[in-house]
Amino acid sequence: MPDDDMTDVQLESRLREQEYFSPPPEFVGQANATDRDIYDEVGEFPEGFDRYAELLDWDERWDRTFDGSNPPFFEWFVGGKLNASHNCIDRHLDERKNQTAICWEGSDGTQENITYRDLYRRVNETAAALRARGVEEDDVVTIHLPMVPALPITMLACARLGAPHSVVFAGFSAQALAERTDSADSDYIVTIDGYYRRGAFLSHIEKTDEALDLADREPDVLTWLRHDEPQADISDDYIRMGDLLDEHAGERVDPVSRDAEDPLFLMYTSGTTGKPKGCQHRTGGYLAYVAATSKHVLDIKPGDTYWCAADIGWITGHSYIVYGPLALGTTSVMYEDTPDHPHKGRIWEIAEKYDVDIFHTSPTAVRMFMKWGEEYPERYDFDFRHMTTVGEPIQPEAWLWYYKHIGGEDAVIVDTWWQTETGGHLLTNLPALDDMKPGSAGRAAPGIEPALLDDSGENVPEAAGQAGNLVIERPWPSMLQTVYGDDERFIDTYWADYSDTDSDDWRDWTYKAGDGAVQSQDGYWRVLGRLDDVMNVAGHRLGTMELESAAAEVEQVAEAAVAPREDAQKGEVPDVYAVVREGVEESDAVRAEIVSAVEAEIGKFARPANVVFVDDLPKTRSGKIMRRILENISNGEDLGNTTTLRDPSVPEQIREQTVGE
Ligand code: WT7
């Protein structure tokens, strides 16, 4: 807990109050949520959430909204049955079969408009193909695909069969893929020969080749192709999706009716140990909550063109590219390549080309656009009515730039705080109902009960501008069900700190978010960042322990610790502090090995910013590494309290070594 961090002058200046911006009347006039009563109605616990579930088609209606009898294993819409693929596709066919569901822009500007009818056909054929290869209800299918149509199609085909998917972000390494395949007990990997990065073909399938060598399991591999002909070597053992689809052309698969509580997917995320956690999400509560927040927070209407420029390989893409928007029957844009390819105006060019109404991105991207300059967006004729940020705190300067230069001062902005675990937005304004305040997520979403606790579990006074641990005091429908295969870890990570774990009463259970936050006097929440050993690098969540164990794999390294360094562009970047073994020279070669070990174990996106060699790491008497002190060194701050260290002189030595670098 960074107590010293949270009370000092630096925090004060970060919390400088900002002025408010009202939503433009044209926005308010057309918004989905315009009545403040929604807070009271949805807040009627638990039946208030029935309104969310009623946005969906159910095969059988639920008997009970909520069952809290076995905390923290809460159940939602108990007795209800539904299928997510039916809700995202079939039910829209009567009204909008010829409307584009997914509008895909390839790296080279190729466009694919997949209508709801096309999506229906392709998802059915894919489901038939998967089933023919043995995929059955409850089999976990690992999907390692980039931003190509095959990704949402495979996800929805799995959902149709009732087979939970586990999408592994394409940027993850072979090792990370192997680890997640094993951890999820998955017998299938779905991949592709390659895709485009900055205009160049990037071979991807080799990560699967390697993962098969590394994994304990022996999953079947099904592969899509980026073009008609393979662009990389494909093992004869792999099944080509194209061939399978030909065999199953025109086939239909009845959507498997799933219990509301049956899992829809797993999403692995970094935690405070070296092992990523498989957050398990349920079908009914998840889909109901993401559909409702897509409607009320993102203001999505079926006729809109909506673009969330995230990657589907992270939770943002699951909830707010695929499931939420498609459940509402809108048009969701997907783009394959990076924002600067082939020029820094690409994003705005696409926004103009498809006449995007609602745009969704991360503060990291906004800071990058800001650095590139307003001349890029100025060249294009686009007009957003609504914009979202997600993933990290947004600095007021970046917010103001986004508002002015991208929103043209007449689009609303919602800053949405949530997590892989929460499934959907928890802190955010409903855009027509409250003014925006740069840098603040705003109020709690309807039905959500956040609070702040100090380290001993006492309540921090409400709306007092004081920092504390952000917790959620009441369950909500899209919360994770458990950590796949590890209920104990689920309880330890999210509940043990602030709950009476002996109690059967759900009211005694409090969800710990792992973030620090403040609530200012106007009731608006501002999330400050992680309090545990989890970093946020360009909106990607990384556990310091995962980075450390990768660095420690290098033979010459005796010990390594990782600390986040603040970075103007990426928010945070990892610094590695390494102690080499006796007799090893502290060289650039060892540095390079550490960097490549991280790339191999996790992925290139996790690359350390600096590798610093030190003689010793700051440790407590019991041998625990005090990363907080390394973080202070990385960020040029005061060392803070060093009296609990076994050797209090270590930090100064490190500082000297660092400065001497
Ligand atoms: C962590 C969750 C939620 C989808 C993307 C990230 C940070 C997220 C905000 C925000 C301040 C934010 C938190 C959170 N975070 N949104 N609007 N303001 N911080 O999902 O990878 O699970 O990361 O991202 O620290 O705990 P994730």
C-alpha cells in the first residue's frame, strides 16, 4: 500500500479540481438514458438488474434474479436459459439482416462489410466445422487470433456451441499461449497463418508450433488463412478452416441453450503472482450487463456506426467490440493494423470513410495522437457524437485535447473505469445525465456500490477527497464467477482482505479492486491506479512477478525485480533491476538476454524500458523485495521509509549505480 504516495503534495496537485463540461443539448436530445430514475430503478437490489436481462432474448426466463447463498460464488438470473450467439446474431435477422454487423478494414485498406446475414452464415458454418472436429458444449477453445473477422466469428461460433472461448491476445508469445492452453485444460487452439503489422506480413502460426512443444497438453490446431493461399509454413497436422468450411458450407447449427450461469468465456489476466488468472465469465449476467452498459453508457443504437479501437484479445474488445454492440444490433468497426500505418491520419481517415458516430479508445492512444499533432485529425471530415476512454486514468490535458481536437467540442466523453474481472463498466457517468469532469470517471454506474476503505478495512469518509482502496460492496451481474480451476485464488485475491470469509451472508463480502481511488465532494470518482504489483503499460496489464520470473530465467541473472517507471506516452513502462551471478560481467549482452527473455515469455509489448544492474535489491528482514523503493528510484522520487530494510544502505547504493549508468 503506497500510503506515503497517497497523501503527499504530488497527489494534491494531481487532484487539482477541474471545471465541468455539459453534454451538448443535441446529444441529450437523442440519448438512450435521459432519466435519472434509472439509478433508483436499477439500484433496487437485486431485481433492478432484471431490466438489463430483459434486453436479451431468453429461451427460458430466470426464476430468481440473484442467489447470494454461497458467497462469493454468486449466481445471476438463476434458472434462465439463453444463447449468446443467438442474441448477437439470429434475433436481429428479421429487422436488419442486410445491415453491416462487422465492418472490417484490413491493413491495406481492403474493406469487408459483414452483414448480420453474412455473420449468421459464417458463424453457423464455423460452429458446424468446430463441432465436426469434436468441439462440444463446455470444451474450452483457445483462440490466438489477431484483428481479423475470423476472431469474432470463431468466438461467436464457440458461444453457439456452448464451448467457452479463451482468447489469447495475438501479441502474446508462444510460451504465454502454451501456459494459457494448459491452464484452461484446452484441447483446441484456433490460429491463423499471419496478419499485417505496419503493412508487412507477420507470420503468426509459428507461435502455435512452438506452443505445442512447450505445452503439456496436445491440443488440436485449427488454422485460418489471412489470404486464399497460405503465406507461412503450415504443419500437416493442422486442420485448415477453409477446407472444413467447404465441407460444411450452408450448414446450420442450433444455438445450444445455456444456463445463465454456464461460462461464456475465460480471459486470462495478470495478477500479483507469476501465474495469470483465468477470469471466468458467465453467459446471462455478463451478456445482460454489457448490453445494458453499451446502451446506457456508450449510447449505442442499432443504426449507429460504432468503433472501439481496442483489440478483441483484451476484455475491452470482448465486451465492447463483440458482445455488447452486437447484442444491440449495431455496426461495429474493426481495424487490423496500427494507427500510424501508412500515415498518422489513418484512424481519422477510417472514421471519415465509415462515418463513425461513436469512438472508443485508450488514454495512451490519446496521448499519442496528441503528440502527433492536431494537423492529422484536421485533414479528415468525421463527426463523433460520443467518445470513450478506458484502461488508465486520463490526464486532464489529454482529455481536453481529445475533447477539442477529436470531439470538436460537441461530442460527449465518458471515462469508464472497470477491469477484466468486472466484465463491464462500473464507474462512469451516463453521458446525458451528468457533466463531464476531465480526469474523473464520474459516478458509479446504476446499481453499483463502490466504497473506499483504509488498510485496516475502515470506511474512508464519503466524498471527502481522501484516497483509499477501491472496493465494490454489492455483487453485480457481470462480475467474474471465479478464477478458472482455482476457487481459493479467487477468494484470496478479491475477497479475503475485506470480507468476513466465514459468513454465508453476501452482505459481509466485499470485492477488492486492487486500485486506489478518491471520491471528490461532488461524488465523482477518480481512480489513481493499482495498489498491487500490477502495472499498466500502454493500457496493457502486466504483473511485475511475471516480468521478474522471465528475467530470472536468464542464466547469468541471480535475482531480478521490476518496478514501473512513469512514461509520458505509455503511462508506465517496466524497469528491470538485476543482480548478476558471481563472476558474470554486467554487459549489454546480458541486458539483451533479459529483454529477449521477457519477449519470449510474455510478448514484445512487455519489453522492459531499462535494465539496470545493481549489487543488491532492497529487501525487508524477512527477505521480501521492496518494489516500492525501486519504483521511487525509477521515478526520481524520495526513497520514503527505508528503516524496515535488512540493509538500509541498499537504496542509496542503487540510486548511485542508476545515476552512474
Ligand atoms: C485496470 C484494469 C477495463 C478494460 C481495460 C483494462 C485500470 C481501467 C480505468 C480508468 C483509471 C483505469 C485500473 C484497473 N483502469 N480503466 N477509466 N481510469 N484506471 O482492463 O487489463 O483488466 O485492467 O486498469 O487500474 O484496475 P484490465
